Amino acid sequence: MEDVNQLFDAAFEFAHYPGAQNEASVKEFLDRFPLPVIFNALQTDPDIPGFENTLVTCLERLFKTKYGASLIPQYMPVLQVGLKADSAVVKSLACKTVLCLLENCDTNDVSPVQLVVNNGIYPLLLDYIINSDDEVANAASETIKSLARFPDAMSVIFPSETNDATHIRNLAARCSSLARVRVLSLIVKLFSISRLVASEIKKSGLLDLLEAEMKGTKDTLVILNVLELYYELMEVEHSSEFVPQTSLIQLLCSIISGTSTGPYEKLRAMMISGRLLSKENIYKVVEEASVKALISAIDGSLESVEMNDTDAQEAAIDALGQIGSTTKGADLVLSTSPPAARHVVASAFDRNAHGKQLAALHALANITGETRPKSNRIVDGKAEESLRCLIYDVAAQSTKLTPSGLFLSVLQQSSEIRLAGYRTLTALVARPWCLVEILSKEEIINIVTDATTETAKIAMEARYNCCKAIHKAFLCSNFVDDPHRQKTGEKLQEAVRSGPYMSKKHRGARPEVMTGEGF
């Protein structure tokens, strides 16, 4: 018992040592308490509060060091016992230890994949995903993700024999709907590793499981979980190469347009739609009709009387903005009949709904090309005319009467609205009609050339980029030779030359020192 107390005290001190432990202190600890001693102590049940958690935390820190990780291959049978333990804490430790083995392997060592296979660890990790609590399941999932980074693990994770019990498709087939969501989450994690792994997942038909789960359940929680996984999937750079886009777009259309679909499902589906169609190469593999149908579904949701949820409206507007961030997407949201972008333009200049206006201004900036290369900001003739008409129509129906009045109104609002406004004008000014509108209001020029207007770095840079864009458009226009515009040109040039941040005469606050008043 005395030895156990000594181990506990030393482990507690090691586990809670501030900062990283060096290799020498790790070796000193393990010379005093070899790993078999610690493993044996974990199997006992001493009446010491926090004993198991302390030893587990201590071992986690040990195995994260180079020296500690180098000892793991010697204790694979013990690790296997830990994986079969009843304690969730010990199971989680065992998973993390395998993870340390995989992340700290030496090229001269025995293949860690071989160690995992020979000791029967991989099937245990799969079992944890479907039969353990969330913490253990997540630890097992992260370990399998690390394993998948090794080329020789492909045949283990994606066996050629489809009836193999460890085939992920078979794993999904024999578990509950909740556990199946964990399996789908594992698929998404593996998909994100590389194109090679994504290709294997595609060939194994594992991506189809997400769509099958969506269509095979009416459980709102499961549907939301799968939609969340789709959202993560769309974030992966190579997703557009492997995800079955046409069937996914049809699924998203049915969710957004469905009368029995809940608001949260619609919101998530619109967010996924925006992310999916914000990739330029998506239009090489998806028919234009499918994209138009999805844009129409989002447009219809904004027209629906049931769409009174502010978050859902902002999500729909944001989705249109993401779709419009590509050249083809901008053409489509501006050229549909009626143009879906009308909701974006109307909301961008509506001061009655702050959050919605902010989302719409950023969406309009995307549609007009702020995120695209400067050479691609202008879209085709029909779409450009649609954009011009939408802005002039909104202005005519407002108290401002002209687009210049709308622009000035935006730049006179809060800092975050101004930031979005700078982004929008940076892109819009590439159109000659917009330059005319901006130059017609001296107040707009005064704001964008005033280095003291903004105090936050990101807002200063946005203002400066807007100023540069206006100056460039000015130099490329006929106004550059107009003597009446000479002062405007000089003002813009000086502001561009001064840079994005406050000039020296305004830089840095100076504290005033004075005698304090008595109470």
C-alpha cells in the first residue's frame, strides 16, 4: 500500500507539472516506476480518491514525449488488455496511446500499422465507435484517422472483401442510428485526410451512406447530425471531385422546399448549398439546371410567409452570396427570372434589420466580385444589367432616391456595416455607372479618404482597399481629364499614398495628466 501511495504522489506531481516535461525527467520517472508497475496499479482498486484519473493523466503525458512513445511497441499486449478494460477512462487512454504510437513512429522502427494489425487493435477501435461513450468513441475515431495517414493502412481500413466484418459499410449496417452517425462522422474525418483516402472512400461507396441515412430516417436529430456532417464535408478542398453533387443538390432542394421540413433543417441545408456551390469547379461536374433548381429553392424560401425566422433568412441570403462568389454563380443568381439576388440587394440597404442588412451587404460584395480576381469582377451583360437595375430600383423606392444616397447611408452606419459597405463598393466601382454615383457624392469620397474614420485594423484596410479601387477606376475613366474632378483625383491619390492606417499626426493617443479632484 505504501508503494501505491508513493506512485500516486509521484504521478500526481508529474501529471500536474506546469509546462512540458523534458526527456530526462520522463526517463527518471520511468526508472523509478516502470510501465508494468503503473499498468498493474491501474488494475487494482486502492481506496485513494482520483487514483485512476491521476495515473491515466500521468501516462498520457508520458506517452506524448519521444522517450515515452518509444516504449509503446514493447507493451502492445498490455495495451490490448487496456483496450478491453471496463473503465472508460482506461479505454480512452489506450486509444490515445495508440495515437501516440502512430504520431511518433520512427522510420527505422517496426511498422506501427503492422503492430496495430498483429495485436488485433483495429477491430477494437471500430467497436468503440459504436459501443462506447462519446469520449471513447471520439478517441477511437481520431486514432483511426491517424492510422489512415499510412499508405499500408489502406488495405486494413478499406478491405477488398466486402463481407469483412471490419468493412465500414458493414459496421454501419449493424449498429443503431445514433452509432451510425458516429460511423458517418468517421467517414467524413477520413475523407478530409487526402485525395487518396477520399478516392478509396468513393470507391467503397461509403459516401452514399450519408444520403441513405438522410432518406431512411424521420428523426430530426439524426437528420441535423447528418446535415452537419455534409457541411463539414463541403469544407474539404477536394469534396467537389468525389461527392455525388447532383444527387446531393436534389436532396438539398427537397429539404429547402419541403413543406414538412423543420426550420433548422432548412437553415442547415441552405448553408451547405452555399458552401457546395461556392467552388468554381463544381460547374464542370453539375448540370446548370440542377444549380438553378437549388437557387430557385432558396429564392422560394425567402418568398415564403413561413420564412419568418431571422437566422434562416440570413442563412438564405448568405447562401446566395456564397453561390454568387464564383463568376458562374453570380451570373445565375443575377440572371434567373426573377433574379434571386433581388433579396440580397433589397436587404443590403434596409436599415430596419441590422443582422440581415449586414449579411446582405457581405453577400452583395461576393456577388459583385470582391472575392474574385479583379479581372473576373464583371460578369456577363445580362447579369450586369440585372445588377444595375436592381440597385437603381431599390434606390428609387427608398427615401435616398439614388444609389449614391444608398451608398452614403451605409457608410454613415456602424463600423461593421461600414466594413461590409467598403467591401461592396470595392467591387461595385469596377462598373462605370457606380463610379459616376460615387463621385456624385463628395461625402462618400471624404469618408473613404479619411484615415481617421476607422479604428480597427480590418476596417482600416477595408476602407483603404475601397479607396484604392475607386482611385483605380477614376484613373481608367474619362473623369481623369475633367478639371472639375481634379481635386477629387488628388484627394484619392493622397489617401492611397498615405496607406491604410492613420497618419502620423493622428497616430497614438496622448494621455492628459491633471490633479485629481477630491471626494
